Amino acid sequence: MAHTPVDATAFSAFAMQELGADDFDAGLASAEGELAVVFFWGVDCFNCEIAKKAMLAKPDEIRALGLKWFHSNVYDHRELGRRFVLHGVPTWFFFYRGKRLGRATGWHGLGQFEAAVAAAREKMRALDEKA
């Protein structure tokens, strides 16, 4: 089966570091005190391509979220799909200092993504207050 070439424009536009199963935790650790997000996607995933195009249509708004971006092709790294119990892609998981703070499943528009980021930031603040 021939695969559609992967459009990596969004990965470079938002400086997304690629993570695999072997370097996932170390990659997240590199975010240090930033809110990190991992974009889980797959080859030939129509909705993943829609999400990337929507993000590229509003690059300033996406950058304004102040996230440290990562991405992972879960078709190549199925163990990550199992680890995070992914039932579909695209899915974004938010992390802070190695702790998972939430997720957004599917691209339902910038507003819903911004709300997921805001919820993750609230959890991040709560963690900082406990520290």
C-alpha cells in the first residue's frame, strides 16, 4: 500500500522535536519548566493532516500558546500508542516536569485546543504551588 507523503511543514513551523519510544521521556525532560505538548499522529491519517493545516493557518495563535512542541508517529512507535492508551489520532498530551496534565483528542478548532492548554496550565500552576 502506497503512503501519502507526510507533510512535515507544521513540525518545522512549530519547532516540534520528534520523539520515539526510546527517547520519549528524555525528550520530555528537555522541556524542563515549560508546558510540553506531544502531537501524536499517524501516516495516512486524514484528520492529522487537517489538524496540521488548521494549525498552519493560525501560526501566530499557536505560537502564542507558549508550548514546547514534540511529535510522534504512533504507527511507527506503537508502544507509545499502547502506553498512552490511544484509540485514535490526532491526539495531543500535555506534560509538565514529566507529569501528564491532560489531553486533547481530535482537532475541534483552535478555541477547543486553547481551552485544553488553559486547563493544562491551571494544573501546572497547582503543581508549582504544591512545590
